[in-house]
Amino acid sequence: MKKIDYFFGVLFLGFCFFIVSSSSVQAATADFGVKANYNDHQTAENGIIDVYGDAGSSQNISFSILNKDDKRHKYNVYVHTAYTDSNGQLDYSKNIANDPTLNLKINRYVQPQKQTVYVDGGEIKTVSLRLNIPSNNFKGFLMGGIVVKLVKSAKESSSVTSNGTVLRNNYQQGLPIRLRHVKDEKKAPNFRVRYVFAFADKTMKTRGVKANLQNYVKGYNADINVKATVTRRPDDHKFKKIAKQTHISPAPNSNYNYQIDWGKTPLQAGDYHLHMKLTTNDKTRSWIVDKNFSISNEDAAKYNKLSGIKPNYMWLWILIAILVLLLVLGLGVYFGRRNQQKNQPPMNNYNQR
């Protein structure tokens, strides 16, 4: 029992140190756990695989799987490269890392990338992997993680609620990997906005814009706060939309869509400016990002309608009413003058008398 308690104590320490989205790699059951094993290149006993090494060298890394069940189980083991999820958190639960600046994916340097492991009930099994460090020197971090998924039958991996909804149980856990050349590497991230686009949420009946925020270097910081401000160009100070996000941790060489909600305000076509300030939680470093963008008439109409805003034609009805009123008045004046001329006696007959 002490052995098992120690195992999960170290596991808990690792997850406290390394911030990962709570919705990413997690276990739907407490029947198994994973723990990092430290080699001679480990930077610290921090609960994750956090290693360094020279370009072109290789080293063995390993972790342990504890099967707390009394039955033998099968596990699939995957290695994924880190990306940033929709909440701005480093994630590696899926093999979807993709960014124009991501030229070194850590999963390509770990072998095997996928394997199957069997662990008897109540046993701990060590799983070994080979890490081949890229031959070209890089400054910063390559990051990713190991995903361990418990293999269940279709019947075991799903359940049905009282109203007939099928729930898919996700029996998996993860272990972060971080690689650098230099043991005391401290390279920070750097940010830019690639583009800004309009959006609408039909369910929430909201609309706004999303800025594709990119960490374009191999730097990393696990705790960053963001404030984004949108104003109209060139100098409309009456319009301002602000969105804040705290404790984001964008993965190196990754991007995600930062949302700026406009609330009940309809989208209006025109030119805008985005100003973002990112600050580390300890306030030791900050970044300023600016981006001009535009919203077209088509996008404004499309996303307003999608979010439940019906077109306002009141101005058109008012214009039509004014035109009709002017037409009636004009006709009244015309026919009034015509009748007046018709009833007036001719001037020449009056003079003859």
C-alpha cells in the first residue's frame, strides 16, 4: 500500500508542476496510473519527463503503468507533439499539432510512437522509449506527451443514461515530455496575431471576432494573462470591446483562436484595430501585439443573422413613409393650384367690360 501511495504522490506532484488543460488528457477511472522514471539527463524530479541532451545524441526514457485492478489489462501508448487547445492551454491528448513554424515535432524523435502494453492486475510495469535528439541545434523546448489509453470493449467503454443518451468513457492518462539542449534553458515565448475573423455562436446567441494568436518560437511559459481591446479605425473612441483571459500556457510553435465576444452589440462592417497585452503572472515579462483588420458587409450580415439578430428595416419604412407623405403633399399642392386656376375668370374678358 505504501508503494502505491508513493506512486500517486509523485504523479500528483508532476501534474501540479506542469500545467495541462483539465479537459485534455485525463482518466475516467482510477483503475490505473502513470509515473515518470528519471534518467541521468533529467533536469529535476518534477513528475514529468524533463530531459536535456546534445544534438544528435540518444537516450532512453521510461515511465511506469500501475494497474490497480485485479484483472490483466491492455493499454495503448502514444507519443504526441504539444499544441495549444481552444482555451489557450498546452495539450497533447490528440495527434493534431500543426503550425507553420513547427519544424521539429517531438513525437518524430521518440520510438516507438505507438505500442501496446499488457499489465497484470496489481502490478507495475516499466515502459521504455528511445529519444533521438535532433541533429540540428535549436534554442528552446520541444514539448509533447505520452498518452496511455486503457483498451476496453465497446460495451465497457460506453454507458447509457436514463434518457437514452450514450456516454463514451475516456479511460486515458498522460505524462508530459519536455526536451532541451541546455539544462537551464529559459527561452520565453513570443507572440503575434496571424489574422482576425468574425464569428457567431448560434446556441449562445453571441457574436464577435477571434484572433489567431501564435507563439512562433520554441519558448514556453506556463502562466500568462491576456487583455485584448478592439476599437474602430481611424479614431472612433466610442466603440470598445475588451476580453481578458488568465493563466494561459501556449505550447511552443503553436496557435489558437483567442475570442473577443461583442455581447449584444451587432457586428458592423468597417475597419478595426486589435491591441493585445500579454503578461506573465509574476509580472516579470510582457508582450504587446497589434493588428488591423476589417469586417465586410457580408460577414456582418451573415454572423448577425446566425446569432439571432434579425435585420432592422425600420429605417426603410420610415424612408418610405416620408416619400409617401411628400408625394401626397406634392399631389395636393398640384391639384389645388389646378383647381384654383380653373375657377378663376379670364383676365381679357374682365378688361373688355
